[in-house]
Amino acid sequence: MSDALETEPRHILFLDDDDTLVFLVRRLLERRGYRVTAFSDPIQAIDAVRAHPEGFDLLLTDFNMPGMSGLDVAKAVLAINPVLPVAVASGYITDELQSQARAAGVREVVFKTDAIDAFCEVVARLTS
């Protein structure tokens, strides 16, 4: 029982090109006991995983970002750490996106308009 109390919080890597959402989701997850590293630049997120391949318990990324999609980020990160759970958030989820996400190694696609509750539920499920 004391081991469970002494474990470090799960470390979430959050990526979204909207700085306001980055701030809000980071605070929300931190209030729920997670350690959060958040970026609005996909290259910075990939570099963080490259610098610490085993340092994160989950990548939660936006799908639609300028320059690099969430699926591109997922592929790059999974090439570094193939066992890292990855979830992608999108405001428009199609069967094609679901299929492409599965093919890229993404474990969950989250509907972005339900972001707050859905993000927390997915984070809890994929980090347990």
C-alpha cells in the first residue's frame, strides 16, 4: 500500500497548436494529479521524447495542426518509443481518420469538443 502512495505521478505529454488549450488542459490534468509537459510546437514535442524516450506515460496530441498532423507526430514519437500510448484529438472524426490513426499506432481518437471530460477519461485509461 505504501508503494502506491510513493509512486510518481504519470507523465503526460500534451500537444496542441492552440496555446490557450495547452494552458487549460495542462492545468486540468495537473489538478487531477498528473505531471504534464505541454507544447504548441510538434517538433518540440518530438524532441522531448527523443531526449527522454521512456520519460512519458502518454502522448495526447491534436490532429489538425499547421505543418505536421497529429498522426505525423504519433508516427515520429512511436519510432522513438514504440510502446508509448498515443491518443489523438480531433473536432471531426471520420472512419478514415480512425483507420489512419490505428494504422499509425494511435490507441484512441478523442472527440475534441468533448475535450475536458474525454481527455481525462482517456488519460486515466491509457496510463493505468
